[in-house]
Amino acid sequence: MKKFNLRNFKLRRVTVQDLDDRLLLVNLYATQALMLIIGTAWLIFQGQNPISLLAWPDGLQFLYWGAGLAAAALLVNLAAERWMPEEAADDGGVNDRLFRGRPVWHILLISATAALCEEMLFRGAVQHHLGPYWTSIVFAAIHVRYLKHWIPTGLVFLTSYGLGWIYIETGTLWAPIAAHFLIDAAGGLMIRFRRES
């Protein structure tokens, strides 16, 4: 058996451009699975039932809340993109690499996966423990690629706070899941079909 030598171990910085498409997707889905596992475990430790948390609500009222928040968030993001400097919107090329050449069905799958996994963790478990304000700070902090510029970080915080607010107002996790899905899907589709200037 080969002996592992710790002295030969070196860390190096990796950018999104260093990752091939397969590794980028493995990283994305692994992180989402980890969020779902942590969220489910946290819910169980809190004495909540993850299955009942995802019970389908009566009526479609939650969709109006989700679509309304998604529309507001997208309008604010589009306005911010129009007036903020281009370097302030730089996320290191992650979103572009993730969505640019992706088929529409895969953009929708990525958006649905992120919406379900992240909302189970943040709105379902973390918000139950910390409330919407501190949950939004943690949510903005895990979106590390935006932290070097205050405008995108602020927008992520505000979107997260809105997701927490509609969760409180509707009493169902499906409202923030719907909003999160619509925001991510619309953003991904805009990147996918954006014309190069």
C-alpha cells in the first residue's frame, strides 16, 4: 500500500475556468445534495417533520406570492445591472459557465434543484432557528462569488429576506421554492439566450 506523504500535499487556487463542465456540474449537484442533507437533519433535530413541511398547500395562492416576489426581484436585478458598473456584477464567470451553453431543460432542472435544496435548508431549518434577517445574512454569505461587491451581495440579501417574508406570510415552503425557482430559471434563461454585444 502506498504511503501518503503530507509534505507533498499542496493547495492551489482554482477558478471556475479551471473546471471542466462535468466537474462544475458535479460540484453544483454535490453542494445542493449537501444542503438538502444538512437541512433535513437540522429540521429533524428541531422536531420538525421535513415531509409535512413539503405538504402541498390548498389552492394556488402561494404561486401568486412566489411569482410576485420573483417578478420584483428580477426587475430590481435588471435595473441594478443597467446602472451598476460591469465589474460590480462580476461573479467570476460562474453563472455564465453554468448556464451559457446549457439546454433549457437542464437550466430548469438546475433551478428546481437549487430552489428545493436551498429553501429546505434556509427557510425551512435556518429561518426557524434564526429568523429571516440573520438567515438572509447567512444566505448572502454562502453566495461567496458575490461578496467582493456590495451591490450583488445586497441584492442577494434582499431577495433572501423576501423569500423569508413570503414564507411567513403564506405559511408554506412552496411559496419561496416557487419564487427561488422562477428567479434562477429566468436568470439562467437570460444568460442562455443573451446576445453577445
